[in-house]
Amino acid sequence: MLIIHEFKGRAAGWLTAATAAAYRKRLDAQQFATSLGLSRDVYDVHAVYVPEMMPPPQPSSSAAAARALVEGGGGDSSPLTPPAPHRPFDFQSEIARLRRCMDRCDNVNIFVAQGTANAQIEAELRHAGKDIERHPTLGYAVIDTAEWLANKLKAGLKAEKVLIQRSGVFVRAAPSGEKDLRLTQSCVNYAVDVVLGAVHAALPPSCAFVVGHDERHASRLGLIEVAALSHKRPFDVTVPWFTQLLGAIGQPQLNAVTLQPTYHADLGGTAFFNASTKPSSAASGSTTVVAPSKTMRTTSKL
């Protein structure tokens, strides 16, 4: 069986990779009935694909170049064969690797982020003369990444069955776990301490902050400027924990290259700060703290 779990979100690269790492860590604590063929390898993640592994190629209007991307190659002279690190999905090598996993485990488990290989998928759709649906508000291409990947891999892996699972808004609305509650409580406590002056934190006028674990400062809990989070930042696929994950599952790291400096703040149980006199809007399920006003409004949904 081919099992593909797609993580929804236009910037779900980090979420997919982090979930794969957390899932494998959970497996480390489990016991398996290997005598019955239920080994750890059967339940393990065999591949992790994120958009940052396959960034979009350089723009080109050449029809021949589009065909080269569809076919997954075209040689160095192809107008759309982008310079490294831009590469289309290399199905031949991945099918050969995953086929060995299928023979060994009788199943293949893949974690993929929505938006992976979008440029390649769009090129294929255009080449086939199909219309590409766009989001009515945000304008991005609405593409079923998991289905496309399943169609590409099913025959090569000789998978008799395909199961596609998706983690979207409904899954993320599940009840909070123990770690979620602990993280939320720590953020709320820190926010209250800042407002009451128990924690020294300078709040410049007209500057908004969130509370979270900032990777720029050794993941310490503290204030993070909203401006630093307002732009889309690609997941850095060269961080040690992710390259180690790929190495552990035997996945080639040819596409694991740095795109640009980035960090990801852990915003679970976020507290929003705004030093202006007007309350800042907060996302649903978060805590809003307005400073330096003496009043405080909390709206956490635990």
C-alpha cells in the first residue's frame, strides 16, 4: 500500500518536516511485534517532501522549456532546466529507492507538504492543455499535490492500494494535548508578567509583538516582533535535525540547500502585544495583550 499524508497550508514545509521528526521520535518509544512482521520500519516515514526541496525554476516562456520540466529533465541546454539548486522531481531515483521500501515493508509512507513541486505540476497541466484553478482571493494555484504524487508513484511502486490522508483545518482544530496546554500556559504567564512588570521587556511605541520561542535566541521564550513574522519565510532544509532525518530514512539530500536565512518561531498559545493605544487583532484561539493599557483581555480557547 502507498500511504501519502499531505499537510495543508501554502507554507507547510516546516510543519511537514517537524511533524515527521516528532512522529519518528514517538516511534522510538514504541515496542513492535517484529515476529509478526510489524517492525518499526513498517510504521516509519519513508520519504518527506517539502516545497523548499524543489523551488520554482527561472521564468521562461519557451514551450520547449515547459516540456523539459514536464519530462523531468531535458539536459543542461534546456531553457527551463534551471541551475542548481532548482531541480524538478526526480521520479526515477525515488521510485527505485521507494520500491525497495515497498519490497521490504509491503507499504510506503510519505509525508508531503501542500505546494511541493507546484511549478512542475503547473507545467504538466499546461502541457496537457488543462486549466489551472486559482484561489479566488489569494490567487495561488489550487493543486492536489497528494493525488498528483500518488499518480506518479503508484505504478512504479506496484502499489495495489493508495491511501491519501490530509491534515487541514479540521485536524488542527482537535482538542489540545498536554504539550499544547503547557505551551499555551507558559506563553500566557509570560504575557501577564510582561504587562505587570514582573519581566523586564521594552515595548517601543507603535510596535507589535508576539510571545513565542525565538530560534534567533536559542529558542528562548520571549517577545518577537510581528514585523519579523509578516513575510513568508521558506523552511531552511539544511538545518541539522532535518538533514539527519533524511539521512536516517535513506532519502537523498541533493535538493537540501539553503534558500535564504530563516527562522521559525513557535507560536502555539501566542500572546500578541501592541504598544499603541488601540488593541491589535489576534488570531482565533490566541491571547491578546494590549500594553501599556492597564486592562488586559484574554481569549484563549484551551
